[in-house]
Amino acid sequence: MTNREAYDNMWDELEQYRAIGTVEEIKSVKKYIDLKRRCGTPTNTIDLCAEYIAIGTVEECREAREKQKPQKPFKGADFMVVRGDDGSHIWESDYICHECGMEITREYIYCPYCGTYIDWSKEGDKSHEEDDH
Ligand SMILES: [Zn+2]
């Protein structure tokens, strides 16, 4: 191959690349090309995208993950619960969800209003809290 032929070949190749698009244009569509490459076919790509959309956006997934981090509830008011006809009673407390501020009770593992995981450990164990001082 002469220098002239090599030059002509390079020029032809450059023209082909220009027909495809500029570097900026190629970069802007590269994520779609990579996605199609990973998924195999356009139909698979669309199916997988639909599955991801059904799962939720990245922000929604992050928000859900945050709610899985245990949050200690705030202690609310104490109230008396009468247990029987003999007047025996116990004291119980209201609790407030750390995340949404709604009133919750110990029967919940997750806040029924916002879904936050409630950490009941140590809660109501006053002696433990005072030991921390
Ligand atoms: Zn809540």
C-alpha cells in the first residue's frame, strides 16, 4: 500500500465516522448502546426498563433503604392502664415515630404511617439510659 492509498483509506474511514456522528453525539447515545449490549435485544431492554420502573426510581429505593435503618422512637406521655376489677394497673407510655412524628405503640415493628423500622431496644429501660451519663 502506497502512502497515497493509506491516506485515502484513512480519509474514507474518517468520512464513515463522521456519518455516524460527532464524538459528542456518540457519547450522548453511548449509555443506550451499552444498555442494549447488556440486555441483548431491544425487547429485552424495554422489558428490563419496565421492571426497574416498577421497582422504583433510585431516589425511591434510597428512601426505602433509609427507612430500614432502625430509628428509636421518642417517648411520649405516660398513661395508666387498669388491668382488672381489683383496680390493679400498670403504667405505659406513648411513643412518637422519630421519622414522621406520628404516635405509635410497641405492637409495631415498622411505623404504620411512614414505614420506618422502629428500634425498641433499651426503650423504656430508664436505668440503662441513666447509666449512659
Ligand atoms: Zn413514622
